[in-house]
Amino acid sequence: MSTSVDNTTVPAQRTAKSPATKKEAKFADSGGVLNVFSHGFLAIWALMIVFPLLWVVLGSFKTDAQINGSAWSWPTSWSFRAFGAAWEKGIGGYFANTLIVLAGSLTLTMLLGAMAAYVLARYEFKGNRAIYFLFVAGAMFPVYLALVPLFFMVRNLGEISPYLGLNSYLGLILVYVAYSLPFTVFFLHSFFRTLPTSIHEAAMLDGCSHTTAFFRIMIPMAKPGLISVGIFNVLGQWNQYILPVTLMQATGAGEADHSMLAQGLVNLALSAGYKSDAPVLFAGMTIAMVPVLVVYLSFQRQVQAGLTSATLK
């Protein structure tokens, strides 16, 4: 007994595409075009950033005649004279001043910002949201609107203590902390809310105090977020110009110059006057760029993890 099977409809069934398959193919094609466009845009953006940096670094090893002759040519003879000249003209002192202020302001910003963000994210109390929105509003306040009252406020603090007034490290540190806290709290608030509550509850059941649980459990868990916002604060405070120009002014004869690195680069350009000495200026700019590049490249993976972890959890 034999049976016959009609295979005439099988090829039609195999070759026919469903509407969903057509949509997926169309989406894949559009995704490929989008990837080409996005990668091309990122490549152009990278070239726009790398070329000026490369031009500055190469210019610091040239002579002034070589720069005027061909700005983009490779140095004919590598010379470190410009770095020594820039250091002798005060870049070393400006560099040390910036490191001192950055060490103090970054430490206080991260400590106070992490504590405030943790309390606002993990504890419910009356006025919680109001305090959080005050921090968010502070991040939207432009620094330029407060320069005049800020100047008089810091000057008045100097009458109470000279360590808090104009041209003082501590005075500028407190101002940096005040302007960096809103973004730090805003960033870490979202990050602390993604951390598991069960681990914190287990620590409290084991007898940990709130302070111990914060420093020994929650802070290590929030390490990617802390590194990410810390890098942003380093970049913002290292490159700050308008606040040091306003607040770091010598108020008496013979007072030490506590100018920051950004001010030092401007002073280096102005001190040349009509004499062209571009290699020295390029060397100063290279000295200012290298620490920031080293810090970012060293913590690049942690920054990416901190920025994406909140969205993946």
C-alpha cells in the first residue's frame, strides 16, 4: 500500500517570507546604515580631537622657526628646551598649586557627595525629595551669575580667617566643593538606588552601624560610580579658569602667588609680549594635558562600567 505526498507546496512554504521576517530584514539593513553613519561620525570627531593635541605636543619639541615654517611637519631635531623654559617661567608652581587644591577639593567633594547621595537614596524622611531637588537645582545654576557675590563672600571670610579668604587654598577648595556637589549627588543618587537592599539589611542584622555599613559595604559596591564621577570632577576642577581668576588674587604686597594652572598658561602667553615663543607655550599646555590624559586612560574601563551599570541593573 503506497501513499503519495504532495510536495508542490513545500518550496512555496519555504520561500515565502512572513511580514515579521521582512520587517526584521528591513530593520537589519537600516541598522547597518546607522552603524556606518555613527562610526563615520565618531571617526571624524576623533580626528578633530587628536589632531590639535598632536599639533601641540609636536610643537613643544620644535623651535619657533620650525613652527613658523611648517606647523604640521615632524620635528627635525627633538629638543626639550621648551619644557625647561616653561618650568622656569612658573609652570611648576602653578602645577603644584593646582595639585594642592585638587587633592583637597576632590576628597571633600567625593566624601560629602557620597554621604549625601547615600542618605537621600536609601533613607526615607520628611523633606527627602525637597533636599534632592535643591541639589539638582544647584547643578543648573551657572557659575557666571554668582561671581560678584562670591567674590565679596570669600573676601568677607578672609576677615574672619586669612586661610579662607582671597588667594587662599582653602577658600578655593570650599568653592570648588560647593560647585561640584550638585552633580556628584545627582549622579551617585541614581547609582546608590541600583545597589541591592538585601546586602545592606543583612549587614544591619549582623550588628553593623549605619556608618560601618556605609564605609565597609556600600562604598566598595559603589566603586564604579565613584570612579566615574570622580573623573568628571577631576576634569572640571583641573581645567577651571573663571573661579581661580576671580578668587586667587594677591591682596597684599609680597603675598605669594597661588594662581592655578589655567591662569599660569594665560600668564605664560601674555609674558611673551611681542616676542614669539610658541614652543614654550605648547610645552606648558602639554604639561597641563598629560596628568589628565593619564588619569582618564588609567580608569577608562571603570568609567565605562560606572556609566552603564545603572542602566543594565
